[in-house]
Amino acid sequence: MCLRFVALQKWNLIYRETRRRRFSASAGWLADFKKRMGFSSRKPSYSRKATTEVNEADRQLFLQTCKSESERVGLENFWNMDETFWRLVHVKNLISLGFIGHPEGPKITGRNGDKEGFTTVVTVSASGKKLEPYIVKKAKTQRTVADLNVDATLFCTTNGWINKPAMLDYLRRVFIPAIDSKPSVLLLDSFSAHWEPEVKQLAEENSITLIAVPVGLTSKFQPLDVGINSIIKAKGRKRWKFHMLDHYDERLSFRDGVDSVIACIGEVTEHHIKKAFKDAIQIE
């Protein structure tokens, strides 16, 4: 747990009933405390894949396709869908402490790659509209989420990732009802479940044109990656930090996580969404 939150929790326990000045556990105080105690700290980090390069001709073809299709169906029917993993434990916020010079050094308590969370599918249109989240939980049967009453569509897979059945379910229960039989475009990355033959067939039957973001370039050309997912996750980390201040020894439940992601997506504005489409694929 982050040293700052441990310090704040202890302060609140000791001085909750007093009128002593508010303690903020500032960066300066933390640095001085670690120096006095001989502590060092370390944060875990994630590896990043190198970005794929795309030639200018392919880039222009993709952007031109997006522009012509957005003009054909209208901004309100030009959509981007993407999955993001919602963590119940934010590993990047965990800091391990150890004594400076100790032969073993600081030990990381969180393991990179732990799937303590669920997959969230976010869908937005170039006109600034959002669809309700589609949540994929790791479970063996759908009964696990059958009685959970939340403002999201829920599905279960054995590994918690979206697969062909989940993608088909998403189209049938979320996307197709939302477009109301209007010709539409759905911008997707190259993840294999998005491009299964049954998925493409269902899309074609419902006048949905699927456009693939160039492989390895979602950080540049996918609106959700360019300007939305980072906002949602930043708000989620902030909510998690404040939750842990008051509930240090409690694990977040699946329901807590679902409520949190719904609230964070709700804070994304029409302006955020329109700007993301403009920055990523130059349509507005």
C-alpha cells in the first residue's frame, strides 16, 4: 500500500477526535520520513510493446475511409468500441518499502499481470454519445451475474476476456438495439474475437460496417485509446485511492468495481468524446 495512505490512515486514527491541523502527508514529508528511517521505495511497472509503424499511403487510406463512412452514415452512427481491463487492485499504486542498502532490496508485493478485475467494453459515437458498459466477468456460468442489478450489460467467460460468444452477445444486447436498424459503422481493433466469421455475418445482417484500426496503432488512431480510456482509468484510480483510505483492510467486490466503472464512464463528457474522434481520425 502506498506509504502516503498508510500515514494518512494512522493520522486519522490518532487525531480523528481532535482539532489538530489537517495532515496531508506531502511529498516533502514522505521524502523526509523515508530518509530518517532509512527506507527506499519502488513501484512496479508494466512492459510496453513497441508501436508498429505504418506507411503514409495506408494511413491516408484508413483516414479517408473513416471520413467517407462518417459522411455516409452520419456522426451519430459512427461508433468506436474497445475493451479495457478494470482493476479491483491498482498495482501501479502499490509501493513496497525496504531498508536502503539491504541485500534483498525493496520487495514488490503486487504481481504484474494478476487478473483482479474484469473486462469493460466501452462504446462511443463521433457525435459524443455513450452506450451503457458491457462487463465481462471471469466465471464458469452466467448465473454468477444473473441477479446483479446494475446499469450495465453483464456476461461471463472462463478467462474474463471477451471472446466470440461475448462479442456476439455484445452486438445483440447492446449495439444492435442502440442503432435502431440504422446503417452504422463500428471501428474496432484487430483483436481476433472482433473478426470471427459469425461476428462479421451478424454485423452485415444488421447494416453494420466494421472498420479495422491499423494493427499496433490503436494509440494513434482509435478514439477510445486516444482520449477516453485514460480519463476513465485515471478517475478509477482516484476513486480506488479514496476508498482505500477508509477501507484499508477490505477488498473491493465485483459489485464495487462495476459501480465504480459505471460512475467513471458517466463522468466522460460529450466534449471529451468529440475531441477524441477529431484527434484520432480527424472527423468532427
